[in-house]
Amino acid sequence: MSDFSESLSLPGGLYLEASEERFRLHRLPPWQASPADALSAQGLARSTRQLMSGAMYAGFSAAATTATGARPSSAERDVFLRYVHGLAAGWRTTGVTPGAMRRAADRLEERGQHAVAAHCRHVAEEETGHDTLAWLDMEALGLPAATFVERLRPRTAIALAERHRELAEAAEPIAVLGYAYVLERTSLNVTAEVIAEVEAALPAGVFATRCLRVHSAVGSDIGHVDESLEFIAGLDARDRAIIAREAFNTARVMGGGDDYPGDDAMRDMLAELMQPTPALACA
């Protein structure tokens, strides 16, 4: 049996243990105080991976138990329409990242955390322009992008973007690394097969998966995840605890509900936005 070398208390009476091979979660009874955190002075990439995975799993699980509202049925999951909705969501989260990471870097620099500040600036540089990719994808589909993103405001994406801004201004700006890790790690669920399914649903001859490909298991994010783990593992125990707890919190926001409005609502919106102008209609 694995020896758990890392342990961390999480919100909601959860206690997380991690080894280099696995993680384990406990739900403590209300009358029992959480044990003190026990993170090694120097982390390892493998145990840090399990710590972050456990924190994310706990966050998504917590969200699932409190999610409210109806979810679209399996019949209301048209691949194309879902993808168009995802473009609006992706545009919002990618647009915030560079500025939030640079702001966090400035504040970390002021605190003397120069290496972390440099890492945040590196992330900001890597993510700059990714919102433009989503915008180009919308335009490639014939959408009036400016009107579309004003009309379609996915609440989960908006909540995530706002959280990123708030973390950059928070008492512990290093928490932005926990947020960034969750978004990068979840993007690896977009496999080559998922991309192929989306592209098969697009109009013939249209290339509109720029943003999706970058944030996928075949894009740059797979390298970003490993790079992030190596960096986080090299931080002290206190900073790793802050980052892992933010991974929990971000996952809880991300998993807070499926805000896809359903295929009929999406069709109606697209039909309205993509109607020909009167001049073209009379031509």
C-alpha cells in the first residue's frame, strides 16, 4: 500500500492525502477538527500531480452535490450547437488570462516572489492572443462575433473569468496558479477524437477549431500541465497548499452547472443573428 506523503484540509470538512501513485479523500464528521496540513518541505512532481488531482476531484464532486437547475437531455446535445456555445465561453476565459496573470506577477514581484512572478509572466505570454483564436473561429462560422458574445453570456465562464481577476488582487496572488492548472488540466479532455467529431459537424470547408486545438490534448496545454506541475512542486509547502486549495475552489466553480441553454434556444439565437440584412434579402 502506498504511503501518503502529503495531506491537506479542504473546505467542507474534506481531508486529502496524496502519494506519488494516488490520492485519497476523507469526509470528516462535523465534530472532528481537520488534522493539520502535512506537506513535505520539498515537493515532487508525481506527488504534486496527485495532490492537484485530488483537489480538483473534490471540487468537481462538491459542485455536483450542490448543482441546481435542469440540465439538457441527451437529445439536446447537438455537437455543432454545443461547440458554438463553447466558443463564447472560451472567448471569455481566454481573454482574461493574460491581464490577470500579469497583474498577479506585479503583485508577487512586490512581495519578493520573483520566480513566481516570472512564471506568471511566462504564462501570460503563452496565453496572449488565444481569445483572438476564438473570435476568428466565430467569424469563420459566419457569426457576428461582437453581437454573439454580447447576447450569449455563459454564466460559468463569466464566473471563472471574474474569479481569475479576483485572485490576481487577492491576499495570496499565487493562487492564480491553482486556477490556471485546473483550466489547463481539464482542456486535456479534448482529445483528437473530440476534435474530429467537432470538425465533422462544421460546415464543409470551414476551419473553425483554432482555439479548441490549442486548448486540447493535441495542443500546447499538455506541455503546460507538465510544466506547471514541475514549477508548483518546487515551491514551499505553504504555497503548494494555497495553490491546491484554489484548484479545489476553481473546480467547484467550473463544475457548478451545465449552462448550455439547449439546442432549440441555440438554434433560435443563431437563426436570429445570422439572418441576412434587408439589402441582401432584396438583392
